[in-house]
Amino acid sequence: MDAVETKSATVFLKPPWLFKGSALYQLHLVKAATARTFIPKEFRLVEAFGYTLGGFFLAQYEDSPFGVFDELVVIAGIVWNPPTSCAWAARVLVNNHDACLHGRKDVGLPSHYAGFSKRIAAITEKRRDTSSGFLNRVGVGSFVRSTIKHLDIQVSEIKDSSEAEFCSMRLPTSGESVSKISPLSSLCLHE
């Protein structure tokens, strides 16, 4: 494959780039007025009833032109980019300096360096035993305890020597691997 010298000091492969890993794309309704603060005025926001679709993209890359790294893309909303529309990245956080530099200098993304800490935890849940239907209806049924594993992820933006917590997430884990991303249960952004 050919390598090309880009504007940055690092040598990158020419596109197409291949990223292998797992990812979660979560969409939310975002107030159009909030989304507009992150989108340049020359782009028309796709909206209905005062809302657009925003959200985030969380990825764990096992293989990429930059090696192993994590990425969180915060999506402000959807903009018209004739003949189609596209998601507008309000902020991109990665834990790889080369990927951050490439995103900012060569692609034009609002990339920032971040720390991603991951912790596997378990929650013990108490729920009614559904096998004793009649007893449950009269209020004397039994409870079953089950343990659910989940992945806690904290993302902190790092600038110079300071670090500020950006968001935290709690993700349920899949059965075969507790470190893989599976559908989201909660996201908390910190200001």
C-alpha cells in the first residue's frame, strides 16, 4: 500500500482506511436550537417540530491505521449536504494521539485527546419469580436474585496537563465477552 505525507508530521496510508472493532451508534432527539450552536450557519439543519437527530457513536477499534484505540463522537444533529444528509460531529474524543492529530489536521474533525477508563461491574437484581403466577397475584410470590454484568466507561478530555470528566456510560455486556460494546443503557454527559 502507498503511504502519503499529510499536513501532519505522521505518515498515513491513502484511503480507503480499514477500521476493525465494535461500535454503538445511539440516536436521540436534540432540540434544534441546541444543535445549531455546534453547526456552521452555512449548513441547513434537518429538523421536525423543533428537533433533529443527534446522539453519539462509541467505537473500540481492534485494528486501524493507528492501531488499537477508542473513539467517542458526539453528534449535534443531521444537516443537509445535497443530494443527501449527514450527521454533524460536535466533538470527537480519541485516546490515540496520531488518530486525534489526523482527525483534526487532515480530515477537519473537532478531535480532542481523551482518556477512556473501563471497568466491568456486576449489579444484583431482585425480581419476582414468574413460575409461581398465582402466588405472585396474591402478593406472596418469591423473588429471584440475578447478577447482571455491565461495562462502566468514563471518558475524560485531556488538555495539556489537565483532565476534565466528559461523560460516563453504563453498557450491558454480551454473553461471550464482557469488554465488547453492546446496546446502551445509560449515558451521562458532564459539563
